[in-house]
Amino acid sequence: MEVGSQIKKYRGNLGISQEELAEKVFVSRQTVSNWETGKSYPDIHSVLLLSAVLNVSLDQLIKGDVEIMKQEIQKTEIGKLNKYGGIYAVCLILSVVSFVPLVKLMGWYGLIPWCALYGITIWFSLRVTRIKRDNQLRTYKEIVAFTEEKRLDEMERQQEIGKRHYQAAAYLLASAAIAFVVVYLMAKLLSL
């Protein structure tokens, strides 16, 4: 990232030491040194203070770093989507598969752990949905493009927007049918 070299350049232009700059932005001299060498990155509060102390605009100070920051944010979002999506998938499978055995083994008290598992499943589902909404991902093609750190061009995006309603209905019907079949088969197997 270039912000470290920008801090060093503008600090040098003003003729102040790392220690003097550190005092003005309320950090240690080591912190300023770490910023300038690229070992760490200043938080938003420090960036605002640096901009004021060094008499430069935010654009000048973080020149070139905005795209890098966007890429880092996207990588973080991809990681979250993959993590929460995996946990959601496991919890969903467990909630479907465990319903009949829990009720069979524990009677109606089996609903207590099942409801807890189902609640966890819903929570992770909402986390995945929030990431998808925040990144404007609704269709499978959009999600795959996002996880590959790509974006769809405008024409492809409009085509995907047109498919969203049909895909949502198909997904709902398919998941309900699969859940029904699994629960039905497990009930039959356990009643033998």
C-alpha cells in the first residue's frame, strides 16, 4: 500500500520527525514507523488526523490505496460468505436429518434441541443473506462471479436480475420437496 510512502513523503516535506508526527496524531513513534514501512495501516481516525496535520487531502494521502482496500474488503466478504455458507449447509442438513430421530428418541422433548439447531441454521442463513444483499448477489451466476473476484458486465447483470424471481421460487419448492422426502424416508426407516 502506498499510504506509508505518502506519510513519509509529506512528513519529510514539513520537516518533522516521526516522533513529532506521532505526538500530533496521538500514537507512538513506533506506530508511525510501522505505517511508513507498510507493517501496519492507520485506522480511519488516524488517517483523518494525518490528513489535517500533514496539510493534504485524503485523496492525496491514500492515493492508490482505495482500489487495494476495495479488493481487501471483497476478499474478506468472500471469506465470510464461504464460511457462513458452509456452516449454514451443515446445520441445514443436520436440522433436516435430526428431526425424526430426536422425536423418536426423546419424544416431544426432542423438539428442544432440534429448535436450537434450527435457530442456529436460521441465524447463519440470515448472515449469508445479508452478505449477498450487501454485495448485490442474488443468482447463482452472480455468487460464483463474486467468489472468483469478478463482476458481471451490465448485460449479464440485467439477465440475472430477470431470473431472480423464478430462481427464488424454484429454490423454495426444491428445498421443501427435498426436506419432505428426507423426513418421510427417515420416519419410514425408524418405524421398521
